[in-house]
Amino acid sequence: MNNEASTNQIKRVYRLIFQSRGARLWPVGLLASLLALSVVTVFALAPTFTTDPVTTAVSGQPYSYDADATGDPVPTYTLTTFPTGMTIDEITGQINWTAGSPGDYNVSIVAQNADGTDFQNYVLTVGTIPLITSTPITDAVVGQAYAYDVDATGSPVPTYTLTTAPSGMTINETTGEIAWTPAATGDFDVVVEAVNVIGTDIQTYTISVASVPAITSMAVTEAVSGTLYYYPVQATGVPTPTFSLPVHPAGMQINTSTGLISWLPPSGGDFSVTVQATNTAGSDTQSYTLHVSVPPSITSTPVTNGSVGTPYAYTVTATGDTPITYTLATAPAGMTINETTGEITWTPTEAQVGVNPVSVQAINAAGMDTQNFEVTVPSTAVCLYDPVSYWPLDEVTNDVSPDVIWSNNGICSGATCPGVAAAPSGAALDFDGVDDGLDVSNPTRLDWNNDDSFSIQVWVNSSQSCAGDDNKVIVGSFSSNEGAWWLGCGSTSNEAVFYLQGAGSGGEAISLKGTQAINDGQWHQITAVRDGSANQTRLYVDGLLDASVTFNYNSTFANSSLLHIGYYGTVHTRDFYFDGLIDELIIYNRALSVTEIWQHYTNTQAGVAYCAATAVTPSIVSTPALEAPGGGQYTYQAQATGIPAPTFALGGMPPSGMQIDAATGLLTWTVDENLAGTSVEIRVQANNSGGTDEQIFSVDVLTTFFIYLPLIEK
């Protein structure tokens, strides 16, 4: 045996020793003895499997398992039990197979060499990977049970677990049933796994937990007819609920986002309302009855005139829900109202002459209505010939110069108020001709039609020239394209002028001028008369006719402007200021007669104003003739002052044929010639409500002599 063979034998021995199953220790000396021998005994090693089998496979998918075994000589591999189609590489031990239907398959592998055989037996489970097939339920409601039955395919049948879940959530590992009761709103992540020996499937989702709406606001159950009704409905809930009105009266609306209910109730009554708040979690409803009440509405027309010392009565009536109570918010002293019946009672006093504001309120549970009106109490002053307005112009108190008839008071409107000066009637206002004046607010009683009659009378005293570029206006009213008029001093020769214009731009206007100057520093009475029945306009100065014209107007004299005293307010500016004294301005809605104008003139000359608080006893101021021709005519024009204007009569036993005109005071008498040489007593009486004045005088009747001359023949 050569060295090479010896070396190979040693290598063989070592290999046998270290590869054999159940290797044991060999004594060193024995080993050395064996190696020294020329002949070595060779030992074989039986196969032993060293790998663990792959025991699962996926149906329809390639399956492989590399089986390894020790042994010397190197073992070969065979399958003794195996499913159809499975193969093994006899050299390498590599098993390959396309897994068949799910199930358990027995597999036996044999590793074999010259020394022996080893077996590896196992069960190969063929299955499918779990696949979750159910769709998760992603909505939940606070306080309500949440359930989701997870379904998954797979073989073997998978089991279920929750790898991510909110607190309190559980899953049945066998059935996949998830159970939970949410305690709060929000979004919650969930991860569920389906697992078997083949594999795992994962389903991840988010649960949005909502809360059912709950209406928390208290319904507004009262409304008022004709007044907007609002009710802002409020509700909790996640997600934010929307709003609707399943039951509501016609016309009622709700904002679906904000919940604001709005409605304008057309009438009173009870109306059913149901409001609903809805979200994905559910809904809540609120039902209520809306009572619509009707506030008061005053329907009566007020009584706007009263009289001093005469009981005034006006019963206020109103519709609306009862009970209705009545109150006076504004009232003159002494006026009262019955809060139940609405009857207003009052007895005006002398101090309440003029315009008295009244504000009455009707009140019920639904609201209040107010009626504002004025009660005009005319003056009890006794005036000559029933004027409609009278400004004595003898004072200015708190910037007011009163109208004692209808309280169309003059209000200071210039830079200053006029001053006060002496006058025959007592006092007058002194206008500076620069920037002072009085305004009377739109006196509608002076809105005359073209066929109306009216008279304007005033006293003035001025020593200032009216001549120049402008007239000087005492009183007037102007409005563009409406009626206009003024009474003043003319710029030609300081004469009295009355200008009267009809409405519109047709040019219907006259300018009536007097003949005598009125700026001589003396008091003058100026009277403008429009006689609508005769289409005549007349101008009087100091009781006598100074000018007249006949002119037919077709348009009204009314306007919407102010009445100006002491100046003329044109469309552009204040102008035409009067410089002098103005007194006793009075206006009538009729044409004064020449007798009445003269009566005014003589009254004022005697220091008697146009109007007085009480009647002024007549005073006869004329002087009679004391002789009368027997068989002739005797006349006497009796004149008397007094307010109201006196009437005339004959007292005692007047002679036959003597008479007197009661209105004018003209006494006429055809004297009996048989009374010649006698003295006849005559009693003339002037009477009014203030008393009587009697003038007693004697008239001597003269003898009438007739001289007869003989006829002398030539």
C-alpha cells in the first residue's frame, strides 16, 4: 500500500468517524495503531434529515421544499407518499409542486445510502390566504351600539384580531363581530386582521362618530300681526344639523343652515309649527303653537275744535285684541280719558285759547297705537265783523306775536325781532327795514279760490321813502307758480299798493295803486278788498276808496308758502323789508263794506282795537245838526265806536216819519211844516252786546218863508 493509498484511507477513516450517526470517541492510541496498519477498515454513515419541512402551501401557487439529509455516501431522495404532481430531485432533495385544492396532504420522503435510510413524514396543509370581503361600517352614534361583522374568505377559516381600535371596542376572534358603544364624537381609526396558517389580510378604516340632533332653544310662541316674527332655533348634534319646517303657516320660512325662522303674520290667531333638526345621526323635532295677537289700531276721527267754557268730548275707538286701555300721552290741562271706554272729556278755559296738542294711546298686550291731533279753541274775544285771523301786533313774547283768533302766530324769522312802539290802539311793532320780520306757517284758511271774497286791513306809520328799486311790503305771501299777493308801499310815489296774482305762469295779476302817499309819518289805515262775486278788487286808505279795478281771475290764489309780515320772501331770498310801524293786522274771508271799513277806522282813531276780550260798549262819536227846515228833509249820519259793531235805533217818541238805518246809522226825516217854530227831541241809540249809548239832542224846526214877487210886465 503506497503512501497515496494510505493517505486516502486515513481521510476516509476521519470522514467515517465524523460523519457517522452516533459518532463516538476513538482512543488516540487506537487511532494511531489503525493508521500504522497497512490495511484500514472503512465505516459507512446512514442518512439523517437535517431540515424541517414546509407544511403549508397556497392553493394554485408553487410549493417548494429543499429537503437536506446527512449520510455517507451522500443519500438520494425519493417520495413514497405525496399528492399528485409533486416531484423531488433525488440528488438535491428539492421538492416542487403546484398546490392543488385546499386540504391536508400526507408527504413521506426517504433519504437513502449504502449505510441505511431515513424517513421524514409530514402533513402538508394546502389552503388560501384570508381576504376580508365585508365593507366596514364607518358611521356611529354616541351612546348607541355600534356593530360590524367582519367577513373574510380563507382556508383554513381565519381568526380575527384588532390591532388598532378605540377604547372599549372588541372583536369576536371566531366570528369577526366587532362591538362598541361610542362615548364621544370624533373620528376613530380601526385596523382589523384576518389570520390563518396561510397568511393575513388587513382592513383599515375610520369610524366617524356622530351625535343625534337635540333642539335646545325654547320656542318663541308669541307674535304680533303685521310685525316680523323671528325665532332662532338652536340645536346640538355632530355633524351640524340642518333645519326644516314640516308644519308651518303659509309664508313662514326657515334658514336651513342657521335655523332662523321668520314670518310676517297677516292676521291674528293660533298657528301650529313643527321645526326639525336633522343630520346623519338622526333628527329631533319641536312642535309648538304660535299665538299671533293683534295690536290696537285707532279707527276713530278726532274732534279738533273746542270752545271756551263748553264741554269737549271725543270717544276714541280702536280695533285689536282685547282688553284695550286708553291713555293720554299729551293733553292740555284738565283733559281726561276713560281708560276703558276711551272717552275724552275736557272743558277749555280762556287760557287754553289756540292750538292744543293731544296724543292718545291705545294699548293692549300686543302693542300700542298712537293718534296725534290738535284741538283748536278759538278766542272768545269780541271782534268787529267776524275776522279769520287778527294780529294786534302790540307785543312780541318769546319771539311770538300771537294771532288771537286761530293761533296762526307770527314767529320772529329775521336776525332780530321787531321792537314795540306806541300806537292809537295801544302799541305797534317797529320794523327796521333791514332784516327783521314775522312768519306765519302756511295758514290754509287764507288759501282763497279765484271766486272767493276776502279783505286784508292794517295800520302803518312810516316816514321812510318807498321810492327806489324795491317796493316795501307790509304783509304778503309768495310761492313760485302758485298764488301770490302783497300789500305795501309802492316805489313810484310812496302810495299804497295791493298786488294779486293767480296761480301758474299765465300772467293773471294786477297791481292796484292808490293815489296818496302813506310815508308822511302819520298813521294810515290800508284795506285791500277782493270781491269775488263782482270780480272787483278795491283799495281803501283811511276808510275811503282810493282805487279799484275789475279783473276776472281763472286760477286760485292759494299757495303752500308762509305768510310774511314786514317783508316779502321771494323764491330767491328775503327782500322788500318795510321800515316803519305796523299795527292791527286783520284778515276776513269776505269783502268788507265801505261802512265796515269806516267803522274800523273811526274805532281805531278813538283808541278802540278791532277785538277785545269782552264787548266794548258803544260810544256815539258823531255830532248832529240841530236845525231842520219845516216841510224839508233832515238827515244825520250817526257814528259810534264799540265792539261788536253797534246797531242803531231811535229811542223815546220820535216824530212821525223819522227813521234810522239800523246798520249804517243814517237818520232821515221829512219834517212836518206844522212843527215850524217848535223844538223836537231826538234820541239816537247805539246798541251791542256790551251795552247802549244814547245821544239826546233837540232839533229846532224852522219856519219856511215863501216870498211872492209880482209879475212886472215890460
